[in-house]
Amino acid sequence: MGYFQASPPKEEDLVRVGMPKSKKEMINLLVIMESLLASTRFRMFELQQTNSRWELSTGAVFAENTSLKALLKEKEQQIRMLQKELEGLQEEASKIQTVDHKKSTAANNPAGVEKPNSLLRKIRSRIENN
């Protein structure tokens, strides 16, 4: 059987033999034909097994693809949520910095009195403008 699977007889060899003339020729032809049929069936079985494995592997690939798409959507949603939270925290930080700056300015100048340098600048600018 392995011999016929590796190299089956050529069709012209079978045609050239023609109709068997003796019982022995008929038996030989029958053995050849049964070998061909058996090797063809075995090859068909191998191909069916390969096809079945391929279907299983493609099914697994499709299932993994679906689950990875769902995971991707979930992660994208988490990213959007974290970006919004980050923007909110940045706004809070800028407000805190503004309040801290005002407090530090007020702490340095509690009575609202202008610093001498700025007062001198204003006086000089008025003199120069007049």
C-alpha cells in the first residue's frame, strides 16, 4: 500500500493491461485496484484530519481575535477615563497653584503696600511723561 501511495501505477499501464485473460491476471488487477482504493481512502482520511485540525485552529484564532477586540475596547475606555481624570487633576493643580501664588503675594505684602521699587518706578514714569 505504501508503494502505491508513494508512486501509484500510471493509467496507461492499467489501460495497456486491458481485460485480464486469466484468473491470475484478474486477481493481480484486483489487488492493484484495491491497493489504489485503500491508499486513496487513507489519503482522504489524512486530508480530513488535517482539515479538522485546521478548522479547530482557525476557530481558536477567531475566538482569540474576538476576546482581544473586547479587551482592546475595555483598555481604550480605561484610557479615556484616565485622561479625563488627569485633566481634572491638572485643573485642580493649576487652581491650587494660583491660590498659593496669591497667598504668597499677600504674605509678602500683607497691607497691600507697594514695594519701594515699584513706587519709585511709578514716580519716575509720571515725571518723564509730564
